[in-house]
Amino acid sequence: MNLNLPNVLTLLRIVAIPLVILVYYAPIPRSGEIAAIIFALAGFTDWFDGYLARRLNQTSSFGAFLDPVADKLMVAALLVIIVERFGGVWLAVAAVIIIGREITVSALREWMAELGERSKVKVSYVGKVKTTVQMFSLFFLLYEKPIFGLPIFQIGYWLLMVAAALTLWSMIIYLRSALTE
């Protein structure tokens, strides 16, 4: 295991998961807003660790493995607490779509790697857009309170629905790419 600065930042993102959850459920004023800010800082490290890895020439196979794992763990954990907190069939369906896609695409990538065809399932543009929309939606859903009069929770809710649709679209792209000869 290579513990360079980018990998330490990724590990910190994993450590932030229980911190976000604990703060979110803490009986303190503004717990949702504080949890959302911690999540946003963790999201910033996702961009920053990749930038540093390339800039400092510290890319590693461990980092390439750990970075998407950290992202998927964070997203799954936050989707679970959001569904638990707010309930509703559409939040649950969106969460199942997003988590199910992550499991499916991870398994697909592993299978394609075994076949020596991993490049067929590299990250797509739609996948990047999906991730961006998803992260904003999770931030807004955690934050929950209006900002400058904007209904942040409702915006987050609809962004999550858009993220779920993009999730299905990107999964179809990955499956078609992997299964075409």
C-alpha cells in the first residue's frame, strides 16, 4: 500500500463517512447543514486527490482502486440516511437505482478486466455528469434548509431524480459497450 498524499486524502474521505453520519444525527443545531459542509469538503478532496496524484506523479494502483470505492461508500451511506430520514417511494427507488448501478458497473468492470477488456468500460462523460448531479443532490438533501429563499431540499430531491435517470443511462452505455463485440 502506497501512503502518499493523494491516497491519504482518499482515506480521509472514507473516514469522513461516519463523521458525516454522526453529525447528521447529532442533537445539535444545524446538524444537517454541518453534515452537508463536511460532505462538500470530502467531495473537494475527491477532485484534489486526483489532481495531486497527477501533478506530483503519485498515481498508484492502490489509489486507482481506493478512489472509486471511497466515492461509492459515501454515496451509498448518504442515500441510506436520506431514505431513512425522509422516506418515500421515489427516494427509495432512486437510491436502489444508484446503488444497484454501482454494484453492477463494479462487477462489470471486474469481469471485463478478467477478460482483458477493461478499457471497454472506462468512465464515460455521462457517468461524470451523473456523479456531479448526484453529489449536488446529496449536498442539498443533507443541507435541507432554504438558502437565499431557494427551496434547497426540493432542488436536491429533483436533482436526485435526474441523477437516477442519468444513472440508468450510464449503466446502459457501460453494458452496451462491454457486451458488443
